Amino acid sequence: MSSSSSPAFNAARRRSSAPLPPHPAAAASQPLSTSPGSVGKQGRSMTSTSLASTASATSTTLGARDESARPAARKGDGVAVDECVTHRRTKLFLRRRKVFSERHNLEANRLQSRLRKLVELGANPSLTLPQLRDAEQALVAWEPDDAVAQCPFCTSTFGFLNRKHHCRLCGRAVCGKCSNAHAVDETLSIRLCCGCLGTLAARRARRTAEPPIVKYHAELAGIKAKVEDTLPRLEDTVAQLRRSKQTTNDPALKRTRTLAMTYKRDMDQYVGQITQLCQSITRLATSSDQDARVHGNVVRAFSESVQSWAPRLNDAAEAISTSARAAAASRTASTTAALATDTGATAAAGESQAYLDTLVEQYVQLEAFAREAAAQRQIENVRTLRLNMDEIGAEIARVEVAMFGETKFASGRS
């Protein structure tokens, strides 16, 4: 007998073709008909109404479930419910990277400690080979030979020609190509896998790499040594200026003043370089709190040195300015006396021209110093030099008027 005519198959077909029971809501809404011909129509109507109400209830339930699953907008978000929400993962990434770096550094330190103990064991001549193997396995458990069938690095299958070797640091079973028995020392047989060798090499590279702060500190130390060599010379030169008499016909005094100005200009350059390097250090990226403290200590130390030099530099600048003003006043008095006398008119004219040339030379030097100080943003020095330039400029104009009847200095200078 075929399966299509079996009693079980016929019963299942009859059950599938039977009408669905009416929905309670649909049955309550439909009036009962007592006419003989309306029974089938009423059954079909109730069946279609039941299906429609069931589908409507199902869609309403799914819609409510979607609304409940949708995240509600918070007042502080500023984003509507239907709009796209952006989640920033930067802090999460930095936190996980920090955890990974700390775990990696801890593992590298642990391997280095084991390697140190292995070197001590290998250098002990009193240990036999079985004792050495037991001591090595006491440091780290070896992976069982039956638990591994291939090398974890090159995935080559172990066999008669491809033997298993155990790394003395991590205990993993590796092949001969992915391990080195004399990686530490040619005289010591300490087999290490390529993974542990890479970890130790990276640790050694991080330790031996020179951080940028070392280079900056070396440059700052070199500049500070130059300052400590130049500053005493500047102070000695300034002391000579204060002890000497401000006379116009003393070439040694002029050389001393020029030397003092040179030392002062060098000191200003050194201070500017230290300031720029300290600003560069503050912009360096730091990977730990310890690096940030080191950078801050370096900047603080050299900033305090610059602050300790400032009073001495200001004193030197004031002494140089006083000497220049005294020399200009002395030359003015002598030139005035020379111009007032009737005798020796030619000699007086020659002295006046020499005096005028000296004044112009001093003005040019002060103008160059003022430009350099302005470039380095040394406001006090610029103000002092400008005052000296104004005094010398007025004296140049007076001498030119006395000699030529007019002055062209003001119109020739900006």
C-alpha cells in the first residue's frame, strides 16, 4: 500500500484542510446567523476575520517590541532618536593599549629574569645534565610532547626528521628552525624560541634607544657651559668699564666697551637658545608619568638657571649703557671746546669729523644690537638701546649743524 493512501496520511490531510477556530474578538463582533444557508458563509467570514485580527495583533506586538528595543534619547545627548549616534572609542582604545603594553612589559621582564637564572645555572659546572634539566623545568613547566603535533610558529609537523625542542623560557615545544640553542652565548647551551628572542630583542631595543629628552638635555648642558664661561668674562669687562675714566682719546676703553657688547650679545643668544629648547621639551610626547616628570624637571632646572642669570645680565647692560653715554658726553664737551677756539681751525675741523665718524659708528652698532634684541624679544634691552640711540642721534645732529650749518642725519635714518 502506498504512503499517499495510508489512513495516517488521510487523517493528516483532513486536519490541514479543517477551518481555523474563530478568534475570540472576531467571534464577539460577528452576529450569529440562524439561517440554514448562512452557516458556511458565517464560518468563512469568521475565519477570514480571525486571520486579519491575528495578523494585526502580531504586527502591533512586533512594533511595540521594536519601539522598546530602540534606545531612548537622553536630554544631554542633543541627538534625536531617529538620527545616527556616534560613539567615540579613543579613551577605550588608549586604556586597552595601556593594559596591553603593561602586560607585554611585565612578560618581557619575567623572561629576562628567567634568562638570568638560566645563565647562572648553565655557568654552574657542578650540575650534571639531569640536574640541569630538572632545574630548567623547575623555572618553567615544559609543554608535554604528546600535547603538540606541530610547531606553533612554522606549523611544520613533528616527526623523525623534525624533532621537538623545548624553549627554556616559555616551555613551548618548537622545531629546530624556530629555535636557537646558542642565542645567549656560544659557550652556554640555552635553547630559546623565536618568540622569546623577539620579545627580549624588543625589550633591549627599548632600553638602549636614546629618548629625545637625552639629546635636548645634552644641548642644554652645552649651552649652559658656554654661559658659565662667557658670563664671568662679561662681568670682568664691565668691572673694567666702571673703574676706567670716560675719556674720548683712550682707545683701550673703546676696545673694552666693544668687547663687553660682544659678550652681552653672546649671552643674549645663549639665553634665547635655552628658552627655545625648553619650549621644544614641553611639546614632546610622553608615554608615562615618569617621562612627564623628567621633562618637567629638566625644563624647571634650566628655567631657574636663566632666572638666576637675569639680574647679572641686566646689571651688565646698564653698565655698558652708562659707559656709552659718559663717553658721548665727554666727546661732546671736548668737541664743543674745540669748535669754540679760533686757533687751530683746521685741526678742530679734523677732530670734529673724527668725532662725527665715531658717533655714527656707535649709532650703527647700537642699531644692530637693538635689532638682535628685538628678534629675541628682549624688551628691556631694546628700550635701553633705543634711549642710547636717541641721545647719540641728537648729538650727531648738533655736530653736523655746527660743522655744515644743517643736518642730514634725521632724514637719512628711519
